[in-house]
Amino acid sequence: MHLTLHVWRQRNASDSGRFVTYEAADISEHMSFLEMLDVVNERLIEKGEDPIAFDHDCREGICGTCGMVINGTPHGPRRATTTCQLHMRSFKDGDEITIEPWRAAAFPVVRDLVVDRTSFDRIIAAGGFVAVGTGSAPDGNAIPVPKDDAERSMDAASCIGCGACVAACPNASAMLFVAAKATHLGLLPQGQAERGHRALAMVAQMDSEMFGSCTNHAECEAACPKSISIESIARLNRDFLAASALRRPRSGGGGSG
């Protein structure tokens, strides 16, 4: 295959950045998208040019490290597929491919296709955990969990935190990510004690990171490589409203009777 790549190149966060065109010749249809970029980078290095910087780690669709916008779609044209699992047979010989980083104020560009996603880490640190002391590890079957709850919890837990939901959303909202993490814990008995606090804390941190608001475009669900449903957003909204109502001070008067 012979492809023409239009790649976003940006030296650092303060650089204005620009698209640079590269010819990718003799590309096998059996390569993954990242392997194709590896070949392009090897040729750039041979010519004494700077290679294209991009995130990667496991290359098995597990870690959530990879991520780029390919022809306007986060992770590329195949649904429920990470960039590292996207193969070049999804394209045709002679295609032109535009490759950009995630575009969001909360994901500043570090270099080229690499963005800083530590805002996700801070959201998790704000409440995406169970802090109730349990002593030594309990038996796995000591607390019965209804099958439907367990399955929905595991579906939400499949979120790999790649950020495609943010890149796809017209508002750059992180609601699907936050909702998946809150739902994963909120459906389990161990997560009930902190359910309300978790919703309030994680949403507050999300807002402070300057993510946009959710307006139900559902682009996040379409772009998610793990097909996480926006039903988790509705669940987070219910938890947030319930916790907000409980936290609101009572109006009216007088002391205690």
C-alpha cells in the first residue's frame, strides 16, 4: 500500500503546531496503525529527521495509552477498536489519512500526537476508589452481588481511560469516563458507603479540570473502544443529584427542638 499522511507536528505545548505531509510507501495491510507509524518513523530517522511522537504501551487494546484522531474519528474508522488494534486493511491503497492528537483544553499537547491526560488521574484521585477499611482481604464470595449488578459493574469497569470520549464530544466532556468509573464502584456493595461523596468529588474535579458539559450528543459512546453505554451517565447524574440534595442545608428557622 502507498498512503499519504497528514500528521500534526507540534514541538511543545507553546508551539502553534502544523500539519506535515509524509508519503508512506510499501505498507503491509497486515500492519497495525502504530506499526505503520513505526515504519514511517524509521525512515524519518534514517533521513536525520525527528520521528513522530505518539503514545503507546501494551498495543493490545488494554492499557488505554494509545489514542489519536484519524480522519476526524478518535481511534479511527472501526467501532470498538483502539488505535493499536486498528489494522491497515481498514484503508485502501492511495488513501490520504489525517492524524491529529486529542483536541481538548484539558488534554494539552505535549508533543505531536502526545497529550497530557493526567487530568483523568486527578479525577480518579478525587473519588474513584473505595476507602472503607476492611481489614484483611475478605473472601471473594462473602458478599452476595446480584448478577445484573455484577455484569453492569464489569461493563463499566472495562473503561481503559484512553480519552476518546473527550476527543469525540463537541464539548470535550469527560462525563462518560467519570460515569464509568463511578458506576463500576457504585453498583457494588463495597462502593455504597461513599457513593454520594464519590459522585460529588469526581464531578467537582472534572469541572475544575475545565472539561465541557455533557449535552447528550452520544458521540462518546460511539467513539468508545469498549462500547461503554451512556446509561452510566444517567446513573451518575442521579447519584450526583441525590447527593447534592442531601448536602444542601435546610432553610428556615429556629433551633433544634
